[in-house]
Amino acid sequence: MVERGMTVRIARWSATHPWRAICGWVLFVVVCVGVGAVAGTKSSDSAMSPGESGRAVEIVDSGRFHDPAVENVLISARSGALDASAARRAAADVAARLKALPGVAKVESAMVAPNRSALLVRAEMTGARSDAGSRVRPLLEATAATAKSYPGLRVEEVGDASMDEALDGRIKGDFHQAELISIPVTLLILLVAFGAVIAAGVPVLLALSSVGAAIGLSALASHLVPTTDVLNSVVLLVGMAVGVDYSLFYLKREREERAKGRGNIDAVEIAAATSGHAVVVSGLAVAVAMSGMYLADDATFHSLATGSILVVTVAVLGSVTVLPALLAKLGRRLDRPRVPLVWRLTARKEGGGRFWPTVLRPALRAPKPTLVVAVVGLLALAAPALGMTLRLTDDADLPRSIPIMQSYDRLTGAFPSTGSSLRIAVRTPAKDAAQVREALTDLGRRTQAEPLFAHDQPPQRQTSADRTVSVLDVGVPYPVGSDRAAKALDELRQRLVPSALSGLPGARYAVGGPIATNADFTADVSGAMPWTIAFVLVLTFVVLLVTFRAPVIALTAIVLNSLSAGAAYGLLTLVFQHHWAEGLLGFRSNGGIVTWLPLFLFVVLFGLSMDYHVFVVSRIREAVRAGVPTREAVARGITGSASTVTSAAVVMVAVFSIFGTLTTLDLKQLGVGLATAILLDATIIRAVVLPAAMILLGRWNWWTPRPLRREPDATVEQSGTVPVGVDVAPRSDDDRVESR
């Protein structure tokens, strides 16, 4: 039977008017890209600073301080003890060269490190700090020229601008390379899956067009929800994953029906009624999961949610509109040109081959012990997540294979105050400026007596032109996310600052800076996470309940996807929170997981896992409705969908793994986390846990409460399959036996 539902009606129209559908899709993509280019992208002004650190930013911004880019030139010995006289000559030389440059506003006198191992020359750049990276090249050339004159010394420059200049090219190059590699890798995997060039190209074409359209729409949406730097990366990741998945589901089913002798239009209709409906449900589940990020009060999550929902929606739209048109227009030409050997191997594997029946055998023969062993194993894998530590990343977390990061380590080793810092911001009436200055000066002296703070140079104090805002920057000799840095923050917030400003009852003050931002953002995400998880679980349950009208199926999906996410968290914690995998994956552990990642990873995994779950369970339900006993229906549904799920999972794992090779720690963790979770989900969850659970539940899988029951749609016609949308009770008494 083919249900005359919306997906079928759209597919039939597209299949019978292919050129209109294809031209309409191309026009839609072009318009989206064009509108996005014209509208431009509005970036978020938020520096991910919630709580007290956010208030500190507000106070500082109200003071309208000139915040120049500062470049540090470190002079140290290449080996042995520092030659003080040579170091002083080199410092004078580089200072003179820097002062002569038009891009330099001020050069400070050379400072000597506390252990006398190095000298430091600081130069303030002219112009805005935001674009200093594009103007730092003359300073780097001046430093390099000085270094040539003193071969026995190491003369190196480190600062925000020079690090941006050195890292931007590296990071952009890595990302561009990952993009270039991901497309041919995806094509190669699909070529192996289909054995034909055109069939392999269609999913990639649809995914890329969906990504392009979604990036254009995201630019337009950024004027309502400002975007962040990682958005396009996430849109590409999610878009390639769901775009290829949805095309695979549809294309494989259409091919399967054609192999049974059906005509193009009939095959497209059946694919629309089954796989097409599953695509719509999966897309809705993904969008619902992504919307959970709106509950977090942070611009980054709002931007990621908007971009992800847009790319998923566009991918679903393409799958149910232009894809049927392409399939109908291409017909059997879809399987041309064939790759001879690969085509023969693919044809043999269409029924699932021998691998998946072998994997399924324990669940089919002994479901209870299989389920227990698998669940215990997944829980054991998830256990390390209980000790997960959340930390924001910064420049210090980049690999030391990058030369400037080696210079950074030498700089912060000799002058600890150039690394992490805390910023005390105070706003008072102008008449209290002298009292504030005295209080902050005393506070600075007190920090110099505390071991938690840097002592190589005194804290730096500034006062705004209108004398209403004062700022004190205190160096901290520990990494941003370290426990010692957190203790320094607590010491300032809980004891030193309140004590110093107790004589100013009308003062508004806050402690900010990178260390404070890390602590506040982590607390903010931790507070939002339970609500987000609850929101995603409840809404996903509702979507699946409405789709299948079977509470047990919906609840099973929630439990299985939670197991998958938990196991991914555990593996991520094992790999990145400790140091044993640093050499293997090329990263520098900061002792934690990127703060925003667990929340984002949960909603993405929960959404993407629904692709497989809805597709596989839909195939199982088709068999059950045809009167097949539960055990056989489970075997038939999983082996029948095995090639599709395997191909989709391999594509996802490959693309995500490529992103795991990037330089930045956040994208590396995202890529590895997603790749691991999808691999677990497509194998252990779908081929072991799901079949064992469904066999044990038997007919209870399909129990429908009376309010959700409905009669089969009268507008169906015979075709040998049962669509996803029609509710028909299982017709085999064997289900009672299977549940024992």
C-alpha cells in the first residue's frame, strides 16, 4: 500500500514534473546564497561572558578605554646563561627599530625577568586591536632583523597580533584542507556503497547544495541571532551528515523497489511513503533536539542552534522535493557508469551480506544476556564522564608543534604575568576617583604578597577619561582553566576585592578576565544542561509518540540514544581530559573538555541518532504489519536496512574524523566525539541493543493507548508494502511467544 500522504504527493508531483522541481531547487539555492551575500553576516558581540565576568566587560566598555594591541619581544639565551650585556644591546636595537615604525605608538623600557634569564621589550601598536593581526608584519620583520644580528641570543616576538597572524593561516589552512578532503572521501565511500558514479554523486550534490543554502540563510538569520566563528564549520559538519543520510535512505529504498520490477514513479512513491516519511520524522527530531540549545542563555548556543536547524530543514526539503525529481528523471541511468568489481560486490551486499546476520545472531538467539552485556559495557564506557571537567580553550591549548607556541611558553615561563590574568573593574562617581585609585593601588600591593598571583611586574591600573571607571589587571601564573587559577579568582572575589572596596559603598565592581570567563561560562552551561536535556528528551518522546503512536518505541529510543551519548561522553573524557592520546591525535590536553561541547554534543548526537533509529524501526514495523513475528521482523528490518545505515554511518564517521585532525582543540574534540558516538550508535546500539530489547518486549513494542489509535487511511492502494504513517496492529500471534 502507498499512503497518499504529503510526502507522497510532493514526491509524485516532483517525479512527474522533474525539470520544474530541479530548476526550482537550483533557484532556491541561488537565492539563498545571494541573499546571504547581500545581507552580510552579523557577528555576536558577546565574548561568552555571563555572570560577573559579563558585568566586568560592561563596566570596562562604559569607560571607553583605549585597548591597544601589545607585542612582546623576548630576549633570552639559546643555550646556557644569558649574556646580560649582549641582551641589553639587543633590547636597545629592537626598541629602536620598533620605535621607527609608523604602526607602533609606544615602546617601553626593557624589563628583566625575576630569575634574570630574559629581557622583555613591550610595544603598543596604533589603531584598533581587532585588525592588528593584519598590520603586525613590519614589527615581526624588525624583530627578525634584530635576531640575525645576535646569533647567540633568541629574539622572538609574541603578542595577540603576532599570534593571530601566525595561527589564522594555519587554522584556516587546516579547515580548508579538511573541507577539500571530506568531499572526495564521501564520494569514495558512496561509490563503494552504490558501485555507480551517478548514484554516488547525487547525495553529495544534495548535501553540498543544502549546506550552501543554509549558510546563506544563516547569514540572513544572523541579523536576528548574531553568529559566531564556528557556525559555518558546524553547518558544514551537520549539513554533510544529514544531507548524505537523507539521500541514502531515499535512494536505497527507490533502488530496492526498482530491483523488484516497479516503474520509476511507483518506486519513487513507495520510497516517499517509507524512507521519505522517515526523513521528515528524523529531520523534525533533529530540529527539536537542536532547539534545546536556545534554553542556554548564550549567543554561541543560539547561533549554533539556528544554523543547525536551518541546514537540517533545507536538507529535508531537498530530500522530499528535488531528490524524487532526480530519481525519476535518471531512472536506471542512476546506476551508470558502473564500477565493474565494486558493482558486483555491492549487488551481493544489498541483502545485508554475511556480516550483519553474524553480528545479529547473539541478540536473536539470546536477547536477554546479550542486552545485559551490551548495556553494562556501554555504562562502563560512560563511567569516566562522571569525572568530566569543563574548560574553555585559549591560545595556550594549541599544539607546541606551532613555533610561536614554543615562544609563548618561553615568554610566560620568564614573565608569568603575560599569560593568564584577572581584571578588576570598578565604576563610581567621578568625585570618588582618588579614593578608588588608592583602594586599587593597595589591592595591587596585597596581590604581590599572595603566591596565587604573578610577581614579575606590578598590576597595571587604568582610569577612564571621565574618571568614573577604573581597572586593575592582575597577572596569574597558572593556565586559565587550572585549579590554581580558579583559587586565585575566588581569592579576589571572595576576600581581597570586597575588602579593598569596602570603603566605597556606592561602587559597582566585578572581577573579569579570561579566568573569570571560563569559570562563569562553565557554571552557566552546567546550570542550563539539565533543563536542555529534559527539554530534548520530552520533545523527542512526543515527536516519536506522534509518529509511531507506540509509547514503548518512543521510550526505547530515548533510552538507547541516552546510552549512546553517555558512552561518547566517557570516551571523550578518557581521550582528551588526560595526556595519553596527545601524541596520537596531535593535541595538548588542558585537563578538561571544551565547556560548550557536552551540551552541543548531546543535542547533535540525539538528533543524528534519530536518523538511524527512525529508519531501522520503520523497516521493522513494515515487516510486523505484514504479519511477520517480532524476532524475524527485527532480523529482516535490520539486515534490510544494514547497507543503508552502514553507508551513512561510514560517511559520518569519515567526515567527523577528518575534523578531528584540525589544530584547534574544540573542533578536534567535536570531530572525535561525533565520530565515536556515530560509530557506537550504528553498531552496538542498532545491531545489538535495539534488536535484543525489541525481541524481549515483543508485542509490547507496538502497544498503542486508545487515544492514539486510528483506523487505517482509506486512501491507500495495494503495492506490497506498508507505509510508515498508517497504523495497523501486528497480525501475528507469534508476538506473544516472542515476548516470553
